Amino acid sequence: MNIRKLLSAKVQAAMAAVGIPPACAAQVVPSKKPGFGDYQANGAMGAAKAMKTNPRELAQAIVGQLSQVRALEDIAEKVEIAGPGFINIHLAPAWLGQQAGQVLAAARLGIDAQQPQTVIVDYSSPNLAKEMHVGHLRSTIIGDAQARILEFLGHRVIRQNHVGDWGTQFGMLIAELEEHLGSGEAADFALQDLETFYRQAKQHFDSDPDFADRARDYVVKLQAGDTDILALWQQFREVSLHHSEAIYRRLNVTLARDHVCGESAYNADLPVLLEDLQQRGLVIEDQGAQVMFLPELADKEGNPCPVIMQKRGGGYLYATTDMAAMRHRVTTLKADRILYFIDARQSLHMQQVFAAARRAGYVGEQVSLEHHAFGTMMGEDGTPFKTRSGDTVKLAGLLAEAEQRAAALLSGKASELTPAEQAEVSRKVGIGAVKYADLSKTRTHDYIFSWDAMLSMDGNTAPYLQYAYTRVKSIFRNAGVDPASLAGDIVVSAPAETALVLKLLQFSEAVEQVAREAYPHILCTYLYEVASLYMRFYEACPILKEGVDEKTRASRLRLCDLVAQTLNTGLDLLGIETMERM
């Protein structure tokens, strides 16, 4: 059920019937102010401008047509014209109740599957030379929420974890690993602290010329496919991926080993790609390097933007690998849409690669290339979030602290939970708080990391929404009622019921908007509004109190069930877990 689409179709048909050109849209949007209806159709103003006529008279003609064909019969209790030509639509409470009942009975809360596309979602992509840190958090959880939402809407989603598992630093790391293995140390023990291991290797490389020469030699052998060196590289890669997978499980992120398609996956294709570009004259030699020049991204003086495809020494760059990845995703995976969740500092690089891939013909105009950039997580001092000593904050430590802080928060509250259940709730609350604090902010903005704010039980936070869900579920426990056993209509009469039902019926609008625009904060805001309206409904509309008749009680319990399902589904789409008790 998408009320906005339904109303748009009906108003658009009325506009066509009174002679308005098809290019003029109905512009149906939810009303922002009480008293101005539930939805507004604002298309009369734009149409009047295009047709050089009076907008209010045109709005009157549209409303007359809607009335004549009874397009909104039973749907709206009132349609009126306001101001210069706004059409205010007041929905009928009986119709709202009927729709809420249908949504409750339908699969997926009544959201229709969209025309399916093959969508590639490129996210997380840690460098396997180091442990995952807070710099990987935003890409990982924003990308995962988007993948979940697109799948929910019926798209074929292919997750791609483009890990950094190739390049010159791996010669150094393999040489260091070889020395550890030579002394009898197991690979998983040597690499249990990737950050320390990387520092040791770098210090060794800088201080020991023989080690540095061996490392450089290993880079050449690795790229040439030397069996022994590849075996060492594979050990390093395996242990590194195991570290990442532990973080994904803890974060409740859907990335798995099958989704890993790192830089190494395209290594064999790089010379093939370069030769293709050379044969078609799309790259030229410039100061020993192979360069593609892009007039699409020319500077103010008209000079085309250079993108290096191969360095003077023969090495390839990120741009070459990204081009190969795009070609694979379009030709082999048959992508209709490719979404990249990479921070805003890479915006120029992504523009260059997108333009280069289209110029080379690897990506046609029918394929949507989208870089969904995001800002930086900041400390409360307004600088990038780091430890007190200035080091990068590791994700494993951050998530452990989140669980500990959540346990401390919940320990002071009365609970009937067992210690094991309390630990599980603390995990869900702590991890959920970290994820929601990020997802609820506009993706493109920097945001302040604050433990107190994200773990608050009040306001737009995960703990507040998780608690709202448990409150709804507690009503059914107190009533001794299984929600699935309830039947009958949802009767909408009180203003608090009307406001809550209308918001619940807008779930599909929120989900579909996030699918289009990749701004998960829209869904967060929506769920917070549902929870807030539910609290008002709970105070204004008694459910289990004496004197409430059976029909009203059943109707309000069914409405509670729809609230619980909406909160649970919405939070799950964000990758945040709920619990029955808290």
C-alpha cells in the first residue's frame, strides 16, 4: 500500500481529463501542517504556469473531475482548495482502518515488489593489511542497510566486498609472515593483531635492506603467480578475512565470504583491459605512463582530466582495478545499477572512474553508476574520532565497549531476565545503538560520536525504538492474547488513532524512498515518528482498561500488532535487532 502513488495516479488522471499536458505532474506530497489535509496535490500551480491560466480555477477543475468520476469516493472524506491552488485531501478514517487491516494481513506489510533489477552494492571493503577500524563502520552499515532494503523490495542484490588484498605492501607483509612461520609460529597467532603485525613489517622494511629487497622481490613473484608466495599470501588473506568476518557477525551485517571480490580478483584482467584501451586509442603514453584523458571532466581552462591507467614502472592503480571491476559487474553480473558506499574524500576518484568506464563503453547509459558518499565520524571535540592517544579506534574494541556500556545502563533497571538473557539484550542494545546513531544521521554529513546520546532511552535512538517494541509486545503478554488470533476490523475514530494509522500506512513510502536515494536516515526518522505516535495513542486510547468494549479492544490490539510488525521490520531492514523483553 502506497497512498502517495494511489493518490498521484488518481489526481494525474483527473488532470489529463481536464486537458492538462502529461508533462505536468500531480505533485502529491504528505501535508506538513495539521488542518491542511493528510496529503496535498500541488500540481495545479505548475500546470497553470505552463498553460498560462489561473491556478485556482485549474485546481477547481481538477477537484470537479475527481468528484464527477468519484475517483476518491470512500478514500477521502473531504477534498478542498486552499491558497492559490493547493488541493488538500483529507482521508476517510474508515478507509484508513480498512487499509491498515489489509496491510496487517498481507505479506511484507503490504509492500508490493518492484520491477526487479540486478543491483550491485559495493561496501565495507577493508584493507586486509590492517584490522577494521571506525573508518570502515559507515560504509559497512550504510551499505548493508541499503542491500537489505533493496532485497526486501524484490531486487536481485549482489553484495561486493572489494577488499584491499593486493598491491606492493603485500610483498612486505608476506616476507614478514615468512619469517614468523620460519621460527615455528602459526599464521593465525602471528596475525592475531594485524595492526601490530603491519607496524613490525614496516619497521623491518625500513631498517633492514636485505628484508626490503626480499619484499620487493616477493611483489614481483606474487604478481607473476609464484606458487609458494601465493600460498603465503593466501594464509595472510585467510586470517585477515576471518578477522573481518568476526566483526560482521558482531555487527549483524549480511556480508559473507561469498561476497568477497577484492582487488586480487581483477589482477589477471588488468593487462587485458589496458591492451583493449590502447588498441582503441583511448589511452596514450604520457611521460612513460599510460593515460586516459577525459574531456567530460575538463578544468576551467578546458584541459581534459588525466586518469593514469598504468604507471611508468608498469604498475596499475586503483582506477585500473575499479574499471576492471565495473566491466565485470556489467558484462558478467549483468548489473542494472551499481552503488558504491565510499567516503566523500574519494568523490573525484569515483567521478573519474565513472567517466572513464562510460567513455570506454564498459558501462552503458542504461546502467546507473552511483557513488553514495558519506561524511566522517567525529569525536566530541569536533575532530576525527580517535583514541585518547591519537590512534585509530579499532571496531572490535568499540563494539565491546558498546556492549559493556549497554549492560551498565540496563543493570540499574528492574528485570525478570536471566543473566544470559540480560547479556543478549545488552548485545542487541549496544550494537544497535552504535549502528542507529550512524544510520539516523544524514549520510553526507559528519556526525559527533557520543556514547551518552546514542544510548539514551529518550529521543531518536535505537534503545528508545527497541524499548517501544518491547512495550507493544508486553501488552499482548498482559492480555494473554496471541496477535495472530485477533480478527475484525481496525476502527479508526480518535485523533490519536488516525495519526498513528496514517503514519503506519506510509511505511512503503519511506522504504521506497531509501531504496531510490540511499539515505537510511529517512527510515530511521519514520520509525521514530511511529514510536512517538504510538506512545501518544497508548496514552489517549485505553486498550486493556475496564470499560473498553470488546470490539474496540480487539481493534486497538490489532493496531498494536501492526505497530510491532512495522517497528520490527523497519529495524531489521536497518540491521538492528529487537527483543521481546528488555
